[in-house]
Amino acid sequence: MSLSATPILAAAPAPQGGLSMLVFSIVLIAIMYFLMIRPQMKRQKEHLAMLGKLAAGDEVLTSGGVAGVVREIGENFVTVEVADNVRIRVQKSAISNVLPKGTLKAA
């Protein structure tokens, strides 16, 4: 049994356009921008605006879950009173929410 030397004909794959891959990549990046990056930038901008409006006497909630009243505001740190004569210093960026007035009295 000898192998014959007949060539095997196979269909050559169609050339893939580099342009279609480029368009796909651009569309994918645009979708990621509008679904992930843009909302995060918007939340960060709102958080910075909230920190800029922070004033003494505001009731706040920290990212660690500690609620208290702002007593002093420094450049990077905020003094928060969590109980009578109990004050802690937290970084400004750790303030996650400003609560409505009277929230802590009701709790």
C-alpha cells in the first residue's frame, strides 16, 4: 500500500479584515466607558462636591459605618463627635454621607 501523492484541496480561509477588528475594539471601549468609567467619575465628582459643602454641625456617616456630628474641619481630617465628649478624627475622604438633620437624635 503506497500513499498516493494527491494534493488535498482545502478551502482557504477568507481573509479577515483588520478594519472590522478595529471597529469592534472601538465599540467595546465605548461601551465600557459609558457603562463603567463615566458613572464612577460622576459619583466621584458628587462625593467631592459633598465634601466641599461639609460644615460643622452636619450629621455624617463614615465609610466604616460610624455616625456622628462634625465638630471641626481641617484640610485633610474631620473631627466627628460620636457620643457626648467622645470625638474621633477621620480622613475627609472617609465621610460617605451627610445625613439629614435630626437623624441621630431619632436613633
